[in-house]
Amino acid sequence: MKKNVIVAAVAAAVLSACGGAGEKSEKLSSVDWNGMDTTVSPKEDFYRFANGNWMKNNPVPESESRWGSFNEVKDRNNDIIKEILNEASKNDTAEKGSATQLVGDYYYCIMDKEKRAVDGIAPIQSQLDKIDGLTKENLETFLADFHKTVGSTPFGFSIFEDLKDNEVYAVYLGQHGLGLPDKEYYFKQDEKSVETRAKYVEHVDKMFALANVNSKDAGKKILAIETELAGDMMNRVEQRDISKLYNKMAYADIKKQWNNFNWDKYFSAIGVTDFDSVIVMQPKYMAKFNKAIKNMPLSDWKLYFKWELINAMASTLTPEMEQQNFAFYSQYMRGAKEMKEDWKRAIDAMTSSVGDVMGKAFVEKAFSPEAKEKINALVDNLQAALGERLEQLEWMSDSTKLQAKEKMASFTRKLGYPDEWKDMSSLNISRESYAANKMAVNQWQFKDMLDKYGKPVDKTEWGMPAHMVNAYYNPIQNEIVFPAGIMQPPFFDPNAEDAVNYARIGAVIGHEMIHGFDDQGARFDATGLFKNWWTKEDLEKFKAQTGILVEQYNQYTPIEGNDEVKVNGELTLGENIADFGGLTIAYYAFQKSLEGKKEEEINGFTPEQRFFIAFGQIWKGNARDEYLRTQVQTDPHSPTEFRVNGTLSNMPEFFAAFNVEEGDPMRQPAEKIATIW
Ligand SMILES: [Zn+2]
């Protein structure tokens, strides 16, 4: 009873807020009517029914490998950021370490292609010299320096919360260091995989030539070395099982078992020595690394590190190297036809290096506190709807339900931007060179990570810059995070009707919440600990239901006329669960918002129908075949078509709204309909 009063109160807050916005404009906006193709039946292919005309009229731009809502919003955000960067880069007297200096000088260097052409590989020459000076004796100190300055290879070291004790940071070691996106690329024997490896060899050879680093058969040798290392790595699907990744080992045992490498020397060069256990994510791979240290000739290691260096720094060096890097990774692997404009690439690169500084500048210009308030109220409504769904679940026992509800009630919310921005003033950015700046960022980020060790866990930290058009759930802190970048049309529009906002930002919010209950998230408890809270029976039922979803998505083929390229139901399971559960709770929260209101049709569509159309439209998109082929092998998200059609064909609420009957393509047969959240 008490709970219902609370629900009614927050629901009212949203309604009056939306009403207020509506008074300004004549009428609230609804779905994109022009984007639809009503010649397609919603019972046959809802994705094309909702988006068919948009798809016809919006081919993928030459510089892109896919195009959709997320890109459109990102483009708008980029325009704002571009102005900030242009202004900052004109100022060459800004105080060292200030936001203006950091982003201004960084942007200046990236855009100065003439200087990059003249510099050639000079900015990485000292790193190449270090590799030439590599010996069996200095391997450990070399590697520590390489990890700090260039990247994690051939294994990664990190400081991260201990999954089983998330109040403290732990030392982690794990696999790293392949030039192709996943282990499987090295072993699959189908025609395309064989071709990809041949193209990769060619690419490596070209890059060595462009870098003017002499090495005969570099490509072939690199492929052989990486294949050898990849043999004992885990593939992406295996890595979804957290329990396989959590292997806490006594440091003394590591030193004993993998003794071809002097771990004491390595860790003291890294600067962390005060620990007695390490969480090893892939022990089998670390054993392989230990063997390779002994068996692989030093000359091969040198070649390998040169490739790792060139590959990691490619886009920061000469325009020719940047072009060749694009030709393989973006053109061949993802189907883009030409490079994005320089300033757009600069923003992408800077987002991963000085994202916090850019995010702060972005929200100062573009963030609306009203949007944050309204989204906060929507999160309240979604959370209430999830609570009611959990209560009503028929397959789950009361004891597990209690735990699930506790977890749901314990979500931490982060909306808009961090309470405290990261202080990056000690980052040494200059106008010397793009590559030097990139390495300075690497060192700064590494130190930032090291500084955490031994301190209490920082729960205010954000894992995504504020201007990003995205959102996330972090199971280790049981938190849902929505950056300012996504709090705008078409995801959230204060001038749009509820059906639209619930279906869009509502489904995004629901999606992130359900990540707390997907096949990975469900293994973490209310406090974020990697700890089982399920009864054995309930867990089995959960696995049986999610198994149905795996089978469903395994059938999907995203490239027209190609039955070989299939969605991987296991790789995408977590995202598919989140899409399905997220839309379901968004729907029920929307239903609640309709209570006491007259249901009006617009253009002949009911509020429920408009809700589903609005959802379908958030995932509108076109993608190149090459992109889809790479996506299904590497991306845990299903192609957008199936994020819509796959989700809806499990939803009785959708069947009712569009009168979809048993036997229609948009309705899974009864025995294949999963019931999860
Ligand atoms: Zn997700």
C-alpha cells in the first residue's frame, strides 16, 4: 500500500513535468511518421515497418560503417565539442594543465598533419631504440616501461576492484596483445577467415615499410607469433563466464609456476610490490607466456614489440600510416569507404584520452538540469515497474525474489556527469607531437590506475565521459549510469509524448537495470560482490529460459543472401536479455503513466502501438556487410534489426498491441518464447 502511494507520487511528477513542457509547444511530438514504411506488415517485419522509409533515405555515409540514431546524436554532440576544441586550440598561452591547454594543444597536434608528415616516426624513435636494446636481462624492466607508455602486451596488468571484496583494489593479470579482434580469427578455416589473415599479413608488411623499419617477412612472422600466443587464450564467449576469469593465486605460486619471467623485477619496475595474491584471468595463457619467454628467440620478441608499437601508434604518426591503418581496420574489417573528417577522428581519439576534460566542457555548454530531473523521475518509475515485475515472476522462488528485490532497490544512480571531475592537470600535453601526447596520456592513465592501489575504492568514478551517447551498468558497484550525452532527442525529448520517451530513454534505462540481472550481472549481489544469491533450482530455471534466447538469436543472419554469417546467441546473450527485460519494464512503467488518462489514437495508432514504433525507431540503422560480419564475431550487441525484431517477437504485450497471431513471423512459437524478467 505504502509502496503504491510512492509510485503514484513519482508518476504524477513525471506527468505534470511533461504537461508543463507541452504547454509551450502546440502539441507533443510523437513517433517519426515519415520514417515508417506502412507497406510492410508490422506482423512480418516490425523493424522495416517502423524504419523502412528512413532506411531507404539514409544510406550509410562514405566515412561510416553503419548509421543510425546514435550516430545522429553523436554528430550533434560533436558539433558542440568541435567549437570548444577550435577555440581552445587558438589559445597557445593557456595555463599549463588547464582544460583549455590540455584539449587545445592536443587538438592542435592531431590536426597538424603537415608536421606529422615531416616528423615521420621520429616521435617513436626512442621507443624503437628501447626495443633494439632489449635483452634477456632487461626484459622485465623493458616490459614495465612498455606497459606504462605504449600498451598492455603480451599480457595486461591492471588494478581493479577485487570482485569478491569490492571495497579493495586487487592486482590482475590477463591475456592481451593480438592484432586481430579475437582469438578465433587465427584459427577459423572458412574462406573469409583465411582471406582476413592474408590481408592482415599484407597490412603488417605495409606498415613496417611505411615506418621504414626493415624486417623481412614481418607480416608472416607476426601472424605466426600471434597465432602461437592466441592458442591458449580464451575467446570472447569463454570470457563471458566470470567464474572462469576469477582465479586468485598466491604471488609466491606465480613466481614458482611461471619462473621464466622475473616477476619481482617486473612489479618493482611497475611500482607495486605490496601484495601477496594476484587475480589471474587466464592462467592457461599466462603459462603459455611463460613458455614463450623461454622458447621464442629474442629477435622474434623484438619484432613483436615493434609491431605492437607501430600498430598502437599508427593513427598518431604520418598521414600515410594513418591511412593504411584505416584501410585494414576500418575499410577491410568494417566497410567504411573513406576516412572520417580529421576533426571527427580527433574527437574520437581525444574522447578515450582526455574524455573527462571534454565532458566537463560539453556539459557546461549543452547540459540541461531539467532533463536530468525528468530522467531521474523516469528512473524512479522504471525501478517501481521492475519491482512489481520481480514480485510477480512465476518462475522464481520467494527467497531468490527477496534477494533480487534487494538488489534492485540498491541500484546507485549516476545521471549527467560526475560529482567530481578527474583532475588531469598533471598530464603533460604539449604542441610537440600527437604521438608524444598519446604516450603522455598512456603514462598518466597508468599512474592514475596505480595510485588507486591500497586506497579505498573510489565509488564516485565514472567509466564513461559525460558527452558520450551511451549508458552503462557496472555490476561491481551495482550502479546504473546515464551520461548527459544521451539525455537528448531522439532518446529523451521533453516535447515528446510519454509513449515516445518511455519507449526510448525508458527502454535504455530499463536495459541498463536489467544488466544487473543478465547472465553476468545476476552473478553479482546487491552490494556488487561476485557472490551467488540464487537457489540452485531458480538458477537452473534462469539458465533454461536464457538458453531459449541463445537458440533464438543463433538463427539470425544479418547479411541479406548470406546464411553463413550468423549472430552468436551466447556472445550476445547479456545484451539480448537486457533488451528484452528493459523494454518490458519500460512498457509497464508507460502503462502506469497512462492510468486515468484517455487513450487517444494518433494517425490511427494507439498509445501502445506508438510505444513500440518509437522503440523500433531508436534502433533504426543501416550497416555495411563488412561491419555486420565483424560485429557478430566481436560485439556483444546484436545487430539493430534483431534488437528490435528479436525482442518484440518474445513479447505478449507487443502481440496484443498489433494483433500478432500465432504463426506470424513477428511471433515466436509458444514453446520458444522465453520468460525471463
Ligand atoms: Zn547493454
